[in-house]
Amino acid sequence: MPIIEPEFMELTRSLDVTAWWEENERCQVPTTDKPRCSASFSPDDHWIFEFMAVPSTLRYYHDVAYRNALHREVNAITLQYVGRAFFDEDTWRTSPKRIENLFGSEFAYHEGGTPWLMPVTDDPHEFARVLDRAEATDLRIWTFPEEYLAEWEERKAAGKPLPKLGTGSRGPATIMTSVLKPEVLFLWFYDYPDLMRRFRDILAAKMVELNTILREFSGNTEPGWWITDDNSALFNRKLYREYCYPVLERVLNAMAPGNARRYQHSDSAMGHLLDMQHELGINSVNYGPTVDAGLIREKMPDAIINGQMPPMLLRNGSPEEIRQRVIEDFRKAGGNGRLNVTTAGSLAAGTGVGRMRWFMLVVQEECRYDR
């Protein structure tokens, strides 16, 4: 059964979800010339599994018909209670290769969890050979499995919409800590710095090459880039500057030149890195719940702040606790119209549609510019 919290349903009797989303469309401009702050939700596979008490995560990932049916069921519920469908009902069986795959990291699947990229080695000599292979790989041959090309042609022939590829990626901190165990990576920064600098430089070059190929293949000419980099907080300022900043700088300059959108998501406590994020020209952010909205606004005055509701507060907090956090974030970061009220990270698994409705109502009442 889906999670529908009775207390919050009672509190939101007055909410007109259709009118709410219509107003929300008028609130997307990054100024105060709008009725209120915009707001959004980001439910994902973790959220679906708990919301619907899914019996098998493995089946979800390996059975496309089952996955599409589950998405249809969830969308019907969220449309009824929240006014929006969040999930694709015609998902792909296949995908292009990922940058982590180039370094030998592949997904492992386990019942009850989401896919997890596995580290490739803890032997520096073997890793040097991994880098040799990655550097020598012709990505124009490697990127698209035959199964993916076949599915692309099937969908094209059927007149289905085709995705614009090469729009974003996990960031260097999370890529590096997937390809190598985090403890191995950080030891090697000190024990084998030349090897790690080579990893950094090959990663930067191949990310640009890979995503240029993806864009050309799919006819994507729109500049802009999104980054998901949850493991940023593992890096101190010195290591981030040396190993992550150069990768992001090269990729962003290639994929998001000028004033194009540069979006960074990280669930982590990376407040110590905001100066460098600002230097990189990142202009839309979704940081972890321990990063204060006022600090983000101070360090990144012109950025769109997507946040900063702690996901677990929305899932577990009282109605008044949720209200007060929305008010606080609006006071700290909403004054220039560049706040999109949402969770600091993804919507937490276990959050029901009643709490989502309460969040919508609070934003509607407390985050206005037209009063």
C-alpha cells in the first residue's frame, strides 16, 4: 500500500493541487517578480521502493515491463494526491556506457538495494594498466553497445521521443571513490600522487570526449551541465582543489560555456568547498541538509538554491517543524528570488503524499512575494 499520512491529508484539505502547479509555472523566473518561490520534488528509485513496499528491487532493475507498470501505478497515485507524475512509463532496456565503466567499474545488483558501482583494484600497478587501457580506448567504438543502438533504432522507427544525451554526469569525487575504494584512493593521493594525477587528467579528458560523442550522436546542441557528486565532502579543500576542481573546470568549460546552466547536487556536508564551487561558475545548487541556506547565499550570491529542507525532517517532522524550516530557509535565501524550495537531496524514502501536500501548502502560504 502507498504511504498516505492521514494527519497531513486532513491538514491539506484546502490544497488545490492543479492551481498550485499552475501558479508554480509562473514562479520559475529568478527574480522576485512572481507570486512566490517555486518548489519541486525529486522522488527516485529509493523512494518508490518504500512508498510501494516493492517486494523485489532486482526485478525492478531487470524486468522493464514490471518497472514500467510500477511507474504507471505510482504516477496514478501521485497525480491524484499531488498533481504530478514523476516517473517515465516507457523506460529503456539498455544504456550507453558510463565513464566509470571505462576504468573497469561495473554495477553490482543485490536484492533490497540499488545498483552499486564496484571498485576495480587495490593494486597500484594493476591500476596503472587500467589507466593505460582507458587512455587507449577509442570511445567512438566503445560508447554504444549493439543492444543500445538496436533499441535506439527501434524507438526511432516507432516515432518515440529520443533523449538528448551528454547533459551531465556524476562528479569527480564520486567517480573516483567508485572506481577505487575511498580508503585506497585517499592513501594513494599521498603514496602514489603521480598515479592519481594521471587518473585525474585521463578522467577529465575522457569525460569531455565521451560526452561530446553522446551529444553528437543524439543531436544535442544545448549547452549546460549537471553534476551529482555526493562524495565531495570526503575531500578537504587542498585535495578538492588538486583532484576535483581541474576535472570540473575542464568539463564545465567544454559542456557549459559562458552563462550556461551549471548545476551541482551533493547530499554531503560540503560547505567548506563553496568558494571553489563559486569559482567554477556553478549557478544552480542542491547541497546536503547540513549546509546552511544562509551560508550558500553568502558564498554564492547569484546561484539558484534548490533546497534546503532536510529530507528526514520532511519525512519525520511535525507539521510545525516543517513549516518553520521552510520559513527559515526562505528568510535566509529567498530574498532575491533565486530559491527553489525543495529537499536538500532527494525526497527521502518513506515520505508519503500527505507530507508532500503539506510541503506544497506551506510554500504556498509562507514563501510569497505578492504580499
